[in-house]
Amino acid sequence: MQSIEQEMDISRGNLKLVQTRLENRKSRPRMELVRDHPTFGMEEELRHVVESREYLAQKLRDVKNMLNRTQQHLHEVEDDLQRKERSLAIETTCIELHERPSKSPYQTDIAWLAPMNTTSTSHYTNQSINRGTNQRIMDRHMNECMPRGAKLDPEYQLVD
């Protein structure tokens, strides 16, 4: 972009030089005021310098537009990166909050049930104990995994 601007400055000087020479030729005395080959050459040079300046001006506009689009794309990428970093931070926080327990909620210490598991215990008592144990396991699991204050849908609640 700087090189194009430098070329524009150089061509501005060339343009002024050609215009000055043509003006000087037009202000000659009557006898010398003719359109000869040098005049045609200067007019062609003027046309060439003007076209070069227009070409350079168009290139400069193109480069500036490309720079603007590139900067806009850079800002979009930076915004997208910031959003992704925030999402990752939220995900990391959620994972840390909801880490798996070191012990599975379905594995319980049932050593206290051992004395009751005798042949004298009725089948109904065993079912009742198992149902209570299962309910405690589910309650513990729900407390660890469900967000505070969340309620279970009625269709998913345990039924005796």
C-alpha cells in the first residue's frame, strides 16, 4: 500500500511536469504555435500519465478494501475465539462441578444387612429391606447428580 502511494506521489510530479510543458507550448508566439510531433508526444505522455494514475488509484482502492475485509475477518475470528474460550471455561466449570463420585452411587456398603440375611427372615422382610436400600441409593444418586432445586418429572419418580 505504501509503495502504491509512493508511485502516486511520483506520478503526480510527472503529471505536473507534462501539464506545465503543454501550457508553455500553448503560450508561444503565433508563429511557433503549431501542433507538431513534440506536442503530440507530450499529449500522449499526458494521457499515459493520467491512465497510470487512474490505474494506481484503482489498485490503492482495491488494496484498502482488501485490508478492510481482512481486518473485519480478523475481528470475526477473534470474537469467535473469545466465545469458544468462554464456552470452554463454562464446560470446564461444569465438568468440575459434576465430577463423578469416587464410588459409584449404586455400590453401597450393605454389611449392616448381613445379620438380617438369615433363614429366619421372611421373604417379605427381605423385599422391604431391598426396597429401602434401593430407595436410599436412588436418593443419594439424585442428590449428587441433579442440580439443586430441580424436581423430577412425575413420570420418572419411583413407585412402590
